[in-house]
Amino acid sequence: MSYEVALFDLDSTLFDSALSEKLALKASFERYAVSLTDELLSQYKIINTQLWLDFEQGTISLDQLRVERFSRLCQKLNLTIPPHELADLYEGNLGISGKLYAGATELLALIKQTAKTGLITNGLESVQKARLRHFNLYQYFDAILISGECGLAKPDPAIFQSSLDLLNHEHVDSVLMIGDSLSSDIAGANNFGIDSCWYNPKRLKLQSNISPTFTVYSLQEIANLF
């Protein structure tokens, strides 16, 4: 079918978040004369992934998450760096590090010719707004919702409703959510009653009861849905 609204996730869908995190961690820890080792990066990913899952489930706030990940990391690696300082430094670096995936802006520009576009991202307000400015993304979206700003988060259906309210669009059957996360993007779309497109470039096997309407392995495939 031809969708009238495209709702996009940002991190790991349009933007290379893994690269951004690695570069930001390296720059941040260098301020304390600590090298970014494989162990440090691995432990950060484990801790950060679990805390974001906790955030999606509503058991931790963003304010808690941003510091707690470094509190746990420093404790795990026996580092005597103040977690609040590290969190502030990291977020400043995170907003300007990394890159968009190849073809991301071309896809957004193409879809915007025929559909309304929205961005729904679970993230810190300062980081996501810095990325939107730094990578000149504001021009591609008719509505933008950042969990750290609006107080809502995927997979809560309320954030999807807020997005459609901003877009002045009522018909859920003509809306498609596009994202890489089954637990937030796809589950959230399912909860809200809209179609979903799982961006799965690593070709992961579906190992949950969360089923997307579509699965694509490249950004270019998404254009065929509009």
C-alpha cells in the first residue's frame, strides 16, 4: 500500500550509533588519560544496553540512566572518575560524533516528496538535538519527538499518538514506523496499531513474539514501501 506518514527511529536506523558511541567514549576517557580498550567498550555496551531496556520498561529515568551507566562502568573497571563529570563530557562528544548511514538523507528526501515524515527517538534531548543540528536533519522531518524532551518513550503508544497529533494525521492504517529495535520501534508500533518496518541490516533472526509488518535489510528497500 501507499503510506501517507513515515515515522522514523534515529539511532542505528538512520545514524551509526555504534560508531558515535565508540568515538565519544574514546574522546571522553582520553581526558582522564584512560585508553579505550576492547574490554572498556564491551562492558559499556553491556551496561548501556541493559539500562536502555530498563528505560523502555519504565524502571529507570533518563536522568538516572545517563549517570548510572558510568557509575557501573567505573565500578566494574575500578576507575576513579566521577560519573557525573564523565556523563556530561560523553554527551557533549556524543552529539557531534559518528555519521549517518549511506543513503539516509536521500531516502528521507525521497519519502518527504509523497508522505509526511516524523522522527520518534528514545534519547537525551541535548544529544539528539545536537545530532539533528550537526547532521542537518531538521529539514527532513515534519514532526520530531525526543523522549528526553517530551517525557514519553517507545514502546509507549502515547508517543506515537503525540507524533500523529503533531502531524495532524488521524488514520493509523496509513502510517508506517521504521526502526531497528524490536523492543521499542516494532513493539511500540504494534501496541499503537500501525504497520512497522524492521530495519535489519545484520540479518538477525527473529527470536521473539514481536512481529514486524515488513523486514528490510537496507535503507534503499524502504523507498519501495512508499
